[in-house]
Amino acid sequence: MTDYNETDFFGYDSDYVDEVCHKEDILKVVSYLIPIFLTVVFVLSFIGNILVLIILTFYENLKSLANIFILNLALSDLLFTFGLPFWASYYMWGWTFGDFGCKAVKFLFYAGFYSSVLFLTLMTVQRYVAVVHPLSDWERCRGFSVAPFIVWILSAGAALLGSYRSKVIEEEKNTYCEYDSISIKLRIDYLQNAFFLIAFIIMGFCCIRIFHTITKAQTTGRHETVRVIFCISLVFFIFWAPFNIVMFVRSFSDLNLFTECQISKNIDNAFYVSRLLAFSHCCLNPVFYAFVDLKFRNDLKMILQIIFCQKTPLQVRQRRSDVLTQNSCTVAMNLL
């Protein structure tokens, strides 16, 4: 009989005792692929979200609620991103950052996740009110302006639940960052599942009503902000829904409801794949801003010209103005 204990950085204890159920092959692949993947995601997310913050701060109107929410969403992605190098190191060498580091990195993960969900929900609700009820008192409500502060307070509070009950456990030659007990882990997992499901219902309702209103009014081309929010929300749920579903199913394994070795292996494989999919989401929002939002794309081109072509902002604006003037003259000559 072989006693195999697997504990990953979210505190998932998969104690499975069976003479033919060995998961060393899974962990061997994971220890090589996940650090490389997380490193790539960290670099892309850090660069992309920093560019988003620069563009919103220096080139956009921060009096716009949509821009304020997007700025805070970029901060949420960066908060989540800062924890990725620690997880990459964990898979290669085990947990080497002490008890405080364990709690801090868990806090970064949950604070980034909860704040992202809340800001996406707020963005969708705000667009819903502006499009579906444009003349109502809710559309002029100042509550949206203080909402970012409330979101960060709620996200920090929810993240503390996971980080406070985390600790470092030494076992033989390995050191793990996990929860105090299996019951605490299950409660935190179910809280995350419920939070995700409620946000999905709210955002789904708002998106359906917005789409119906725009289609009925036949003004789709005027709602570029709505298209951005649609894309961001859709991609968020595509990337995070599988992870939450698999995490919920895997909780049955923690309760010893799955006893077959192959089922346990399949769940572990699905969990690792879905988690990598979820973790890669933090680097995707800047891509969608660039492809969907024309003004954002133009501002990004300006920054890249300043960085790589050694031009001043005034020179870039002057060149853009000259191009517009030449285009106008060409149109006028064609008319003549």
C-alpha cells in the first residue's frame, strides 16, 4: 500500500491510498509547465495593465465612470498578477516565503479575484442603467462614484477570510502553504462559487436587457463602451467558469466521495488545466481594450511611438494632425 499526499497552493489535500494510484507523473509535468506558463502570464499582464493605467491616467477622461471602473479593473488584475511569481516558485521549490508570505499571497489572489468580479458587475450594471433606463434617477445616482471604495473594502474583507486561516505546514522534505483544516477550505471554496454564480446571474440579466434595448433601438454602432464591457464580461466567465465548476466538483473528492483512482486523476488534470485558464485571464483585458476600443488603440499607438521612435508627445500629435489634414485634402480634391 502506498500513501500519497498531494497538497497544492490552495490547500487541496488529496489523500488517496491505493497500491495502483500514483500521481507522481502528474506532479512531474505540473512542476515544469506551470512555472513557465505563470512566468509568461506575469510578464504579459504586468506590461499590458501598466499600459492601461498610463493611457487612462494621461490620455483619457477619468471623470467618466466607465474609465474609473476600467482603471480599477486594471489594478485588480495587477494585484492578482503580483502573486504569480510566488506560485511559480512554489511549484519548483516548494513554499519558501514563510507564514507571512503564505497569508500575503493568498490575500493577493482572493482580493484580485473578488474585486475583478465586483468591478465587472458594476460596469455592467452602470451600462444597464445608462442604456435601459437613461432618464431615471438611478442613471444620475452618485452611488456609482463611491462604489470603487466599497468594492475594495468588501474584496479585502473577503480575501482576509482566506489569508487569515492559511499557514505553512512542513511535511518530510516539502513545505506547503495551505488552510488550517479541510472544513475551512470547503467554506472558502463554496463562498467563491456562490459569489461567482451571483455575479453571473446579475451580469447575464443586465447584458440581455442591454442587448435587447440596443437591438430594438437600432443604435448598436453608438455603444462602443457597451461592446467593450460585453467582451470583457464574456471572456471573464469563459476563463473563470471552468475553474469554479471543477473546484466545486473537486470538493467531493475532499469529502472522500470519489474513491476510484482514474476519476481522481481526471479531476486533478481538469483542475490544473482550468486553473491555468483562469490565471491567464489577467493579461487579456488590455488586449480587448486595444482591439475593441478605437480611442484606446490610438492612444496605445502614441505611447509606442514615444517609446520606440524616440518622439515627444507633441511630435506624435502633430504628425497625427498632419495625417488627418492630408486625408481631408484628399477627400476635397476627389470631390472637386
